[in-house]
Amino acid sequence: MARKMADCRQFPSENGCTLTITGEESEVLDAAMQHAVSAHGHEDNAETRAWLRDNLADEPATSNA
């Protein structure tokens, strides 16, 4: 299963946030929701969670060389 990533740098923010969260989808979604509320003032609701889920990206593959 592909790991997911939420990267604040991909979206405009008033505080210039640069946080990136990676992990399994459910972990990233939970952490990103907490971050969206605490750092960006969003409400913890179904609409915000759906937006976050829709905007998760696959984590780029890393080389083990």
C-alpha cells in the first residue's frame, strides 16, 4: 500500500507553513486534521476532513541505494 503525504507547502497559508506529514493514509489524515485545526484555524468537521483526504498525495518513492 502506498504511503500518503500532506504537504502544507502545496497550499497558500497566512503563516507560510512548511509542514509535511507522511505515513499510512489514516495516520496522515488524523495528524493533518489536528494540524489544520491547531495551526490554521480550520474546524474539525466532515467537510475539512473530506478536503484533506481529497488532497493527500502519494509519497514519492525513495531509493535505498
